[in-house]
Amino acid sequence: MDCSSFLDISLNLNTNTLDRSFPAKLPKKEVKVSNSPNLERNWLVKDESVSELREELNRVNSENKKLTEKLATVYESYCALHQYLEKLQSRQSPEMDQIEQPTKKRKQDSDESLSIPNGFSDGKTDNSSSNEDHHHHHQQNNQLISCKRPVTDSFNKAKISTAYFPANSSDTSLTVKDGYQWRKYGQKVTRDNPSPRAYFRCSFAPSCPVKKKVQRSAEDPSVLVATYEGTHNHLGPNASEVDATSHVGSRTVTLDMVNGGHSLALEKNERETMQEVLVQQMASSLTKDSKFTAALAAAISGRLMEQSRT
DNA sequence: CGTCTTTGACCCGCGC
DNA sequence: GCGCGGGTCAAAGACG
């Protein structure tokens, strides 16, 4: 995937052109203003302050350059990781196409799904697919072969992803901060995991068909496994409050199990929402960096001075 | 009073 | 037909 098409992180500070022109031009302008011999002493003082300012500016600009290089490095790493993840998922996708199929449906729901083309049928469709259900999926595949139940293509495309959240071992609530509001509608103890599984629907249901299941990992109880089904058709109510530490940080990993990370196939709305959240997170983390804010301030002030000269 | 959580009952598909 | 297991419903209670 071309990362540049996904998210443009260029801040376009344009500080390099500023570096070359600003310090050289400033004294010339000052000479014109202070042409009178009576102001020679004042000029010397100004000259000293200008040289100090110039040094400070050079220092900040060099920091700015370093930060820009760091940012580029981080972005390259992000792109490389993204491509690697995409490769892994594209290898998995043929299997996932078989695995992630709807299985059990209530009689009334199956009737509805025949008449409702998008396959969501008021959020009542049931896609029992989670990582821990693999033994069951083999049975599902048999059912698929028998083709007892027609499956719509759009349903197959229902986005299913799994996210891992750090969990406090003493905290028994199966809630995770992902920026959206959820309504719990059930809880069940499953056979292959001693901890209960919680079922959530998006608070915007039935207009939003997204559901999620949250359960502690059987292997590592300190990890909450959240399985998302479907795509939000609205902005997150707390999109700006998305737990940045759990998403930007290294501890939360989200895997798109259906689309295989093919963002080109993502809906436009989804991509825009994603970009918005990413930009907010990036801006949030950058503004916490005092060096970056100093460099940014220098760049802006330099640009203002440049404009005032023209 | 509206919203959310809890939890037992129920539904459904599947294997025996 | 029966039991099992996963998923959902919906009444009751909690909470702000």
C-alpha cells in the first residue's frame, strides 16, 4: 500500500528556505533603517541582539531539522510495518474467507436476511466468529458446502477485527476504551475460556450495526480480546478521547480479519474517520513535545517575519 | 425518568 | 429427540 495516499503527515513548515534567506537579509534591512551616524551605538546593540537571535534561530532550526528527520524515520517505519501487516493478512485472507462465515441464525432472522440485501437485518445477524472458535468453524465450513443457507456477498464483507487491550487483573469489568459508546446486551461463560464473554452493541444501534465481544485471553488474563463485527456508520462520540496510549502505543494491536488491511477497499467515510483520529493523535503527541513546539513556534514566527518583509 | 447493566430464559444449529 | 454450546432477548434493578 502506498502510505502517502493513506495519510499525509507532511507539516510543510518550510523552514529550510527560511534558514537561508532570513539571517542574511535581516542586517541589510537594519542598515537601511539605521543609516544615521547618531544611531551607531544603538546599531551595535541591535547587531549583538540580532546575532544572538540568529544563533538561537539556527539552533532551533537545526532541532527542527532533526525532528523532521526523526518524524520521517518514524513514518517510514510505520509504512514498513503497515506493508508487512498487509502481506501477512493477504496470506491469511483466503483462509479467513472460509472461516469468517455466518453460522447460526434464528429462523426469523434467516427469513429477514433473505429479504434484506445488506445482510445486517437490523443488527440481528449473528456472525459467531472469534479466534477461540476454530473447532466450531470446521463444522461451519461443512455447512457452507452444503449451501443450506444463502449467504450474501455483502455479509461476507462485514468487517471483523480483533483488538487486544491491556486489562487490570483486578478489574472484572469487560469494558475497553476504544472511543465508542457500547451497550452491553449479554454475558456468557464459554466452554474454552473460564472468564466470561461480554456482548456489546454500538449505542447508535440499530442504525449502527457494529457489535463487539470482549473476553479475557485464555492464555494471558491480563489481556482483553475485543472482537469487532461490522463498521461504524458514524463518527465516534469520543473520537478525540480515544485512548491514545493503548492505540498509538505498542500494547494494542488491531487486526483486520476480513479486508486484509486493504484500505483502498475501505469505505470513504471510514478512511476519513481514521485519518481524523490519526491526525488528532499525532497532533496530541507532537504538541506534548516541547522541542517540537519550540521548532514550530520558530517556523511560524520566521514565516510571519518573512511575510512582513514582502 | 431515561439509560445502562445484570442475568436467567430462550432460540438456534449441530452432533450423537 | 435430546443435550450442548454460543448468541440474544428482555425484565428487573442500579444509577445519575
